[in-house]
Amino acid sequence: MAFQINGQTVINNSRVASSMTGIPSLAHAETTWNGSYINFGGFGSYAAGEVNFVTESIQPYGFTDFNNLYISITPNLISNAGSTFGGNVTLDLKGNVGGDAWTIIPSSHAVTIYTRVIIAMRKANDGLHIETWLTPSNFSSSYSAELNLQDARWLTPDNVFDGPSESFNSIVIDWPSWGGGTNMNLVHDVRWR
């Protein structure tokens, strides 16, 4: 069944939200996911460094066009014996008026091929809610991943993310040296809507 307002069809016979016209693009965002990924390191080439999501074009432009953003980080280790990083792995929201950084993998945490990091960002109630999750140390299952909450933050007000001079406009993950050698690749899979 179609629905019209002033002679213009706003819902067509398919009755799906994506067929609606004349409404903001974010109204469609609940059904449309965008995504990208980047690899950091590799066989014989892992070295300390950073992944800047804005310079790598793997985040919403200007850090504004999203309601939900998920980052999944999975290591691809040549050996799954595990090792630790030489320092804390940190997530840093950087911007033109400052930043906010915190640990997503502690330096004491043994990382294996089964380690998973999930970072969830949600806009709500004039703020940005961020949670970071991590599998237990030396986690060893490829079937499902048990996740422990590492950190939860509430950044406010939301208008710092919605204007041309938003305070936070880049996501950066700093990767320190790793005790397992140079054979490691870290896949950063980013999804937003």
C-alpha cells in the first residue's frame, strides 16, 4: 500500500523505509551500514606506530555522519603462543581543541591469534557513549569471543561532533612494540550507520 502527502509518494508499495523521500539521510541509517578496514603490520613488518582513522579514510567524514560506530580489531599472528605489548595500546580521540585518550589493551595483557577488541560508539541524549571490550588474556577460542568491558565513557555535549569545528575529528590507535616479534598483522574493521 502506498502513502502520499500532497500528491507525493513518501512510502511506495514495497513499504520499506529506504523508499521514503524528503527525509534526512540519517533516517535511513538504521538499515544502511557503511564500512571499511585497514591492516597494520604484517609478515616480518610489524613495528610500533599508529593507525589514524581519518588519514586512512576509515571513519565517517568529520566524525559526524553516524549514530552507531563499531571498530573490531583482530590480530593475525603467525604463532598463537601469545605475547604482550611493550606499553599500553591506546585509543585517542583527537581534534582541533584537544583530545581524550585511554587504554584499550593493557601492556600486561597476553595477546594471541584469538584476541578481539571491540570499540562501540553510540550517539544519544546529546552525547557520545563509548565502550571498549577485550577478550581475556590468552583467550583461545575461534568459535565465540568472551568479551570483558575495559572502559565506558560519556562525552558531551553532542554539538562538538556535529559542526564544522567539531572538537573530536579523528580516531587514532597507538600500537607499541610487541614482544612476539615482527610477524603480526592487526585488522581494523570499522562499521557505522
